[in-house]
Amino acid sequence: MTYVPAPDRYDQLPYRRCGRSGIKLPAISLGLWQNFGSDRPLDVQRAIILRAFDLGVTHFDLANNYGGHTLNTSDDPVGRLETRSPYGSAERSFGRILHDDLRPYRDELIISTKAGYDMWPGPYGDWGSRKYLLASLDQSLARMGLDYVDIFYSHRADPETPLEETMGALATAVTSGRALYAGISSYSAERTAQAAAILRQLGTPLLIHQPSYSLLNRWVEGGLLDTLEAEGVGCIAFSPLAQGLLTGKYLAGVPEGSRASQGGSLTADQLSEQNLARIRGLNDTAARRGQSLAQMALSWVLRDQRITSVLVGASSVAQLEENLSAASQPGFSQSELAEIDRYAVEGDIDIWADSSAVSSARQNAER
């Protein structure tokens, strides 16, 4: 059956301007980091993505290695192997759904991808070299069946590659027509300002920064948000639910089959007694507001107008719908914010801190 999107899809979510650009993004966007690999039923992925579009989500965020585990061979760089769930499988899944259902609506979508983490063996499949970024972008386009992406990111700061080289690759991606806008992820405030200056000089303004930000991971408040505002750069927060810690899933322990039980990016040591106590306190506040913990966590990140959008994942349509409802929830009173601040402290969960700690001084020292 031919997919026909909901006619009222643009009445469902607020849209926020991305920095000083002409682009607006939905307050909540869909990230395909988890739950969209080849080890998940494509029909479930399709249902989530199409329901998101029906509810006003126009931005779908990917990266070259989303959806899978490391490939042990370089014989298949565009990810056709079906061994476990290979790197690139989220892009391939999204590409199939785009081809089958969303192709007529391509001009209504903002599709992003990234490169910066390990993707294929050898010295040219990782970090921030021009060779890696542009080769990876070409592979991403092939996997998704696209001529261009709307946003192409440097996925992390590289302490060894000159920033000029990395930003020059982003500028080439834009000037060659393979991307419309350039973005960076997990860069410090200092490096962000430097990156913006380089891109401005190259005639390709920096559109957006994608940092981690949540009630238990507030590093962006230490200067990054001020820098983005000064530079006119948008901000899309990833992991606003702290990889599921702020969903209420772990209030009574670690459920079987949950991300923390699988030894991946969320580890059991992040579920410390201190963090669990904080989560329980936040959950009580959310209940008094008539929200789930996840909804309040998303609403809290969106309280700052410098945040263009927050990225959520989803393993089901029901979870997606619950999260999207946070965009229409009421704001916070000063007493609620004060109560939240009692529990919303650093929980030592920022697994991306090494990237945001890269500075020009460290880069110069390591050359």
C-alpha cells in the first residue's frame, strides 16, 4: 500500500530556527543510532519512521556507523554484508524506507549523517582526515540512495588532524553538492569558535553543533551554549535521556534485554547508587508535573531557547509518541527548576568527553 502522510503533520510539533540560518528543525528529531540496524525488523523501523513524519518530525539523524557492530573485513566498505548488524546498517535501512515510502517527500526532510568514529580498518577509516570524511560521505550517500544529505558532520574532534583540514573537508562536501550544510559534534566551546571561523572564511557557515546534553550531563552549560549563540550556530542535543537512564526503565534495577544489560555504550557502572537516587528524585518531580520522567527530561533540555532540537531514539511507535508529546508540555516554574537542580548534577556518564576536551593547545602538543 502506498504511504500517504498525515495532512496535518505540520500542526503537531513546534519548529525552531537553527541559529541564524534559514533552516528550522522540529523541537524533537529522530535519531537512528540505536534500534535501526539490520538486526531489527524493517517493518518496525518503517512504522516508527513513518509515524514520526506523520507527527511532524522532518529531521532524521544518522551516522556512517550507526546500527551495527564492527566489520572484520574491508571487502565490503558500503556495508552489504549481513554478518551480525554491520556498520552502515542504519543508513541502509533508512535508505530502503526512503526509497519505498518517503521518496516523494524528500524535499520535506532534513537528513544528516556524520563521520569521525571508526568505520573500516586501517588508518583512513577513522578520525578527521579529508580522505576519511569525504570517502565516508560518498559511502553514506550510496547506502541511502541519495544525491546529497542536508547536513554532514564531523562526528568528533580529532586531536592530531589539523582543524583546517577537517573543516576544509566539510566545506568541500558542501561546495561539491554532496551536503547542503556543515555541522560538528562534541567539540569544545573553544574548538567550536575556531571551526566556525575557518568555515566562515571558506564561505561555508557552520550550521549546527550536536553535543550530548541531559539532566545528568550538563557540560554544554559551561560555555558551549554561549559560544553557539554568539556564533549564530544551532544546537541539537543528543542523548537527552542519558541512553535510557532518564526513561524510568532503571528505577527498580537493570531489566533483562535493556541497553545496560548488554555491555554496550551504557554500562552498569553508570547506574551508580548516586545516579539512581538522582533519577528517583527527578521521577518524583516529573510525576508532580503530570509527566513521565522521559517527557520531563526532554522538556527540560528544550527549556533553553538556544537548543534548536533534541534527538530521541525509539524502539516502538508508542515510545516515539510518548517522547514527542514532551514538545507540547508546559514550561517550568522557578520552584520546579530549583527542585530539579537538586538532582540534575553531573552523573559521570559523558562517554564523549574525550572529544569535547580536545583543545588547540592539546592538538599542538600532540603533533
